[in-house]
Amino acid sequence: MSTAAKINILVSMLNYTRETFGWPIEDAEVRAALERAYCDGSWGVYDGPNCAALVGALREFFQCESALLCSSGTVGVELALRGCGVEAGDEVVLAGYDFPGNFRAIEAIGARPVLIDVVGDTWCLDAAMLEKIVCERIKAVIVSHLHGGLADMERIVDVARSQGWHVVEDACQQPGAKIGDSLVGTCGDAGVLSFGGSKLLTSGRGGAVLTSAPEICQRMKVFSERGNLAFPLSELQAAVLLPQLQKLVERNLVRSERVDYLRKQTAEYSEWLRPVAVCDGAEAAYYKFAWSFVPAESRPELRERLLAELHAAEVPIDAGFRGFAGRSVRRCEKPFALPVCHALSQSTLLLHHPVLLAQEKAAHQVAEALGQAVRQVVS
């Protein structure tokens, strides 16, 4: 019997499949918010009570001066860069392993990405490499907190301040996460949230930029306001986000507990599976939970075999980002080699967060299925 067949039996016994872990989940408060928006007519207006309430709730939650709502996290990154004064011809530092939209956001302004490596157990920009860059045209640094990993924001911000660079913090994957006493998204000059259809806070589409710098907020507004908002979030989207924001801390806690369980359940495979690191004094949020399938760091075909086994069994684990290590120098600067980015682009496995809100037996099922598939591939 094949590994996929064995895993299928396990899945059927527990009555879980990829489709079971749908998102968004049923939520009575979200339904009620939709009904209120219909009854009061706010769903069909340009400027109504829901967006104003969401702005207020975000400012209170993140303890920031301004929250500019927008149409997506990708647009939010571009707006944040423009708010920080980035212009055509400038350069922006970006991790060589990151969401593709961040690379494109830099290009959309006419600026040029400067790629540096990431830390292997956090999937986040390497502060030590940032310290080594010497370039007069750098204006800003984009720092993404990916796959449950958290960047060394204190060190990154210190380096940026010493160089006169702005810091844009991409918190799209980790709303509610904390580094020390600071919420992710508030450590730099501007922080970006995404409300995309798969995110922890979802309205199908949408985003927000957080900042406490009036000049950054003003530049973003000037670029966005063209007789009307060019990159709006609708009243209906804002309505469904409000009750989700109220539950974010509680749900993040459940997801963290499930991740702790998964770490323990998969510890026996540590020779082959390296999970994202737990950062001291920090509380991660888990939109994705990452492992590096270590053998695939040098042999990428092994990850493809592993994913084929898992997908055949409908286990909700997928590959990570492709990264930018192979991008042409016509499009970006590469002052240093990017070996970690290259390795992670070949080896990253990502578990999608809806599993983490399911019952503990779902996490057990995933761990068992992953372990069986790993043993089959490495044997």
C-alpha cells in the first residue's frame, strides 16, 4: 500500500480533508454585521460608519496615530513606501525570499530592489546582512514577518535609523503578533496589514497602513485622493472586519497552541523537518506555519515528491514562495550571495492556518500524515 493510500485511510478515519479546512469559518457576528450593513444602507455608500469604526478600532488595537484603509496589502506596501518619500531612482532593501507583490510594489514606484539574505530559521530579513550594505540611494527597508517567523526589528530599526532609512513593516501574515511589548506593524515607520480572502482578518480583499508619522500619512493621502479614494476599502468589507478584529487575540492564542502541539508531534523528524523558530520574548501569529524540508534544500525534487504524497491525501500543506534569488540583475541589486533564500525557495513547506482553529485531532492527523510522507520520501 502506498503512503498516500495509508494517509487517505487516516484522513477518512478522522473525517478531515483539505476542503474541511475552509476559510472564512462560520461566524454569527460577521453574519450580523452583514445584516446590519444591509438594513442601515451603509453597504452601498462611499463614506459611512463602518470604515470610520474600523479606522478607530485599528488605531486603538495597534496604538498608532493613523490607519489608512486601502484595497489590498500589496497596494498598502506601495502606499507606505510613497509615504516614506521613496521615489523613482531610489533603492529599497528587500529580503530575497518574500512575497512577490513587495518586489513589484518597489518597481511600481520606479525604485529598485536591493536584495539581501534571510535568517534560515525565521524566513525573515537578516539584520546582520543589512548592517553591511553601503549604498547612497537606499531610501527604505521592507521587513516581512513570514510563516510564523519574526524579524529582529530592534536591530533592523537601529541600522535603518543610523543610515537615515525608513522601515516599512509587512505584517500581512501576522496581525496581532508581538515582539516584546510592541505589536508587529508598529515597530517601524509604517506597518501594512492585508485583509485578503485567506488572511487571519479577511474581507475578501483589502488592507491598511498603520503609522504614527503625520507626514507619512499625509503623503499617502495625497497620492490616494483623486477626487475620490483611488484604492478604497468598502463599507461592507469594513463591517465584516470589525467583529474579526475583536476575536483576533483569542484566535491567535488557539492557533499558537496548535502550533506548539505540531512542534512536539513532529520533533522526531527533526533530521528532515526544521520548523520556524520560536523567538524569545515574542508571540507569533500563524497565517502559515513553516518547515524547511531539509533534504530539499539541496535536492528540490524531494520536496515535489513529498508534496505529491501530501496532496494525493488531501493534506493542506503547500510550497513556499519562489523567492527572488534568480531574478535578473537588470531588475534588482544583489550586493551579496543569497544562499539561504535559494535553499528555502526549494524546501519550504507551509501549513495553512484553518487547520490550527480545528480540533486538536486535526493537528494530530496532519502531523501523522506529514511524518508518514517524510519517511516514505527519505527512505
